[in-house]
Amino acid sequence: MLRISKLADYGTIVLTAMAREPAWTFSAAELALRTGLPAPSVSKILKILLRQGIVVSLRGANGGYRLARSPAEISTVQILNALDGPLGVTECSASPGLCKREAHCGTRAHWHMINRVVLQALEHITLQQMIDPGRPRLDVLRPAWRAARSAEVSP
Amino acid sequence: MLRISKLADYGTIVLTAMAREPAWTFSAAELALRTGLPAPSVSKILKILLRQGIVVSLRGANGGYRLARSPAEISTVQILNALDGPLGVTECSASPGLCKREAHCGTRAHWHMINRVVLQALEHITLQQMIDPGRPRLDVLRPAWRAARSAEVSP
DNA sequence: GCCATATAGGACCGAAGCGGTCCTCTTTAA
DNA sequence: TTAAAGAGGACCGCTTCGGTCCTATATGGC
């Protein structure tokens, strides 16, 4: 486990396809064709992304979808949040207050720390990075690391 | 999502309880009592951890479970692997070769990078760290960061 | 030698989540 | 007016997971 859902996985594939031509308006059918994903699923994903403000739509003939922002302004954490709901390594990371054990749970703080690191990492990986050619570099996570550290000092 | 299973969550709670007295042999019932978790679940978890070599058992009267190694030698990644199976942020991170899209999937390399960071982080957070008093420090993840970076240079 | 205690292993079940499909309604360009 | 395309939701089947229980086996104490 510790896995994202299939929907979120598909979502990033669809969005990276769109990010390669940010100005273009894609129909759901065309995106399904380009990505090789099942058309109904692609359609479903786009509708969710629309409601979350990640894509915009044009209805009617010759309609379709476009990215709502530039690829550099769409991070993976936004995509996962949209398609998988609030993400947290443990339940108490995602929705604090739900677990009764919280008060005297020794592991909680550590899961929160791990969660913060993961979140910051996802925050700094954008669609732009995803479509940049060449091997991905861990260096893009440096700001994430710094952000997580400063969050630690002043919570 | 991007969440660990409840079983794995419970597992870390049980193991941290054991880690506070590493020499002691706990019966499953006693651990259930100490942690406040349902006894059948605790028993099930311990049986899995036994098969994975994380705890050792003593059968018969006055029997019970003990950590197989020192708390400093048991990392969270071992616990999650034991209780949740091989972990990967995406399916292709956990079991490469299963996804047909791999060859021409532009997002895969990035998920692998994220996965590597998460894995290394979990690798460096041990039961010892979990029971150390005081707020957890991100500094414990420094070696994880370095390890992930060196893995990038020589895959 | 017997019995109480504890683990070992697996079977079993109910609930929930999720992936996937389909249908109907609305909008808009030609 | 019609065809194309999105909007929204209903629906269903499968899988997975959490949880429980039962039986067999081992061992220490009497």
C-alpha cells in the first residue's frame, strides 16, 4: 500500500498529455485516444478535475477541456487532492481529531513529520517538471525539504 | 489516499509498546491491553510480524512475543513491508513490469523518484526514534536524503 | 501425567471502497 | 435543426480489508 488510487494515476497521465500543449482544447475522446486510457474513465476524471478548478471546459460542439493554469502552477499534490481526497499517510494525518488515541499516541507525531515531507515533495513537483525532458532530478525537492524544515520550527 | 493500512498503523503502535521494554516477553493479550487495541487484531498482527522475522515468539504457558532485533534495527519500512506488502506510490513503483504503459509513460520516472524519497525516509525512521522523547526532528531524515541522491547518480 | 495457558495457522464473513459503465440532460457550432 | 460534446449522476460488480472465531500445537507448573 501507501499507494495513490488508479484514478489519480490516470489523472496525472491525462494532465501531462494536456500540459504538452497547454493552449489546445482537447475533447475527452481525444485524450483517451492519446493516452490509451478507457474513454469513460477519462471523462469521469476530467469532470472531477473541472469541479476542482484544475481544468476548464468548453461545452457544445468543438468543446473540450483546457488546463485552468499553466503547467508550472499545477502540482501533483493538487491533482491527488482533487482525485483522492485529502491525503495523509495515516488517518490522523489526513483528518486530525478523528482518532481517539491521538492524545496519548506516541507514533502520531512521527507520522505527521513523514506526512509533511511527502506533502511538500508533492507540492513542488509540477506538471511542468513532469513533461520536462531528461531524467528527473531530486534537486527539485530541495525547496520542499527547506519548507518542511521551516514548518517544523514554527508550526 | 496515499495512506498506510490500519493494520500497519496498529502494527507500529504495538511494536513501539514492545520497544519500550525490548527484553520483556509480552503476551498478545497484554499488548492489546496496553495499547487499547482489539485483542484479535493484535494477535493477527503479531503472527504476521513473526513470519516476517520482526518479532520472535515463545509458545506455551508464560509464552509471548519479543522484538527480534533492537529497536534501532527495526525501521518503519520493514513494518510496512511486512503488514502491507511491497510498498510503492504507484503500482509500477511497487512491482515494475506489470504496467504495459511503462515503456512510453512520461510520469513513471517521476513517481519512482518520489517513491525513492519516501522509501528512504521510512528506512531511516526506526522504532528507537519513535520512542525517543521530545518532538521528532526532521534531521533524522538527512541520511535518507543523501541516500536517495546517491541512488540517483548510480542507479 | 494432566491441565491451564499461550501461540500457530487458517477459515470465514460482512462492510466498504473503488473502478468502470451507462443514461439522460444541457449547451453550442455549423 | 442537428450533431457534437460536456455535466451530472445512478448503478453495479468486484476486490480488498478489517475483524472474528475455531482448531491444533507447544510448554510450564502442579
